[in-house]
Amino acid sequence: MNDQRIAILTDSGTNTPLDFAREHDVRIVPLLINYKDGSTYKSGVDITTQEVIDHFDTEIPSTSLPAPQQILSALEQARDDGYTCGVFVTISGTLSATYQTVCMVSRLVDDFPLVVIDTKSIGVVAGMVVMQAVRMVEDGVPFGELNARLRDLAEQSDVFFATKTLDYLYHGGRINTVTYRLGSALNIKPVITCDKDGRYVVARKARGWDRAIDTQVRLVRDRAARYPAVRVGICCTNDQDLFDQLEDSLRAQIDNIAEVVRSGLTPDLIVHTGPDLVGLGVQPA
């Protein structure tokens, strides 16, 4: 527990690195994975990323936000464990109703003040906001200043990702039919980002997978040039060689990197992207 007794909570869609979460007592509320037979699993708790991948041949499941009772239980548990207030960081409120639900549930816990941060993003960059929330608290930033500082940080954080196949994004309703058909027919890989409202938009289009990865690196490089120093995030399936390759590419093109964060994919994220995803993030250090 930190000296200020401020709990940090998040949902599994932020992809907060698990080692960091365990070390700093970040409370992760899992999103839900739903199959047609009626079975429901808590992401990262009852089902792993690999188990979701192993069942893709038979079914692409759906996802849903945590049940309100899950969120309420997490807040009450943090209070009962000795925390006096909290910060709950969520993925984009336009991609999931988690943010709105946390805001609603927080009103039921009168004796536990809560700041709720909509990162307007997803995946590794949202997790980087979580990590900075922890560091701000541990550095003694007062509770009353966290809301403004974390919102500013979220607004200055960018995520970019691409997938080898568009099937999963299309199945989940994340891209439209025209983008799907043209991309599939012409081998065009859209590099996707989140706009200021947290919606998916196409940042660039690249012909082929290798060019899509190179395009992401260049986009991160261009954003990094705005700041004296940056943190960059790398998200992909558990391919050590690919992690190393991406970090080498980033460091070769960006000379103001203060930290590199590596993250795998949680089960709820891989449902919408498929197993072959590369995501990169950047935020001011």
C-alpha cells in the first residue's frame, strides 16, 4: 500500500503489465468473454489469451464490460483493505461502457472517493496511463490533483496498431464493410488509432504487413518529436523476437526514449484483433 492510501484500479482492456500490477497492487477488474453456449469467463482469470486463440477455429466469442457488482466489489475490497480513496483508469468510453458504469457504481460507495479516468484509448497506451497513475501517487501527488494531471496525460498519449487479418475487427464491428473488403482484396493494412473522443479511426494505410509495422514506427517517431522525452509501449503476442525487433526499430529512429513498456494481449483484446497484432504507444515522459 502506498503512503497516501490511494488505490489504483483498472479494467483488463488497459493491458497493464501483470508484473507491474502485482508489484504495485493495481486492482484489475476483468472484462468478460462470452461464448454462444452461454459460458462466460473473466478475462485473464478464468480464461487465458492462448485458450481464446485455440478456440478461434470454432468460434470467435464476444466481450462485455464487467458486471456492476464486480466493480462494486472491487471498490469495497480496496476500501476494506485500508485504502481511503481511489483512481480507476478505464479504456475508451466509446469502445466500452466500462467508464460510464464505473462512474455510476462509484456513487454507491459514499465513503470511498474515486477519480475515474477515461483514457480515450485502449491496450498498451491505456496501461501506460495506469502505470503513471501509480507513479504519481507514489511520488506524493495529492489526490485532488490526480484527475487533471491524468486527463492531460491521457490526451497526450497515442496508440497505433495493425493486424495481419481484418477478420476479427470486422466481426467485432470495429471496421466497416468497405474497409474490410478493400483491405482484404488489396492486402491493405489500416494502421488504426484512437481519435480525441476515443473512437477507432484509420491513421494511415499500408500495403502489406511489413509496411504496416514500419508505418507504426514512423507515426510513433513523429509524435515523439513533440516532447523532450517519451515513453513508448510495445504490444504483441508472446513473440520475444518480434518484441526485440520492434524495440530496436524504435530506438534506431527515436533518440529521446526514456522508457520502453512491453505488454502482451489480454483475452478480451485478442477477441477483437486476432492473434497477429502489433500495437505501439507513445506518451510524454
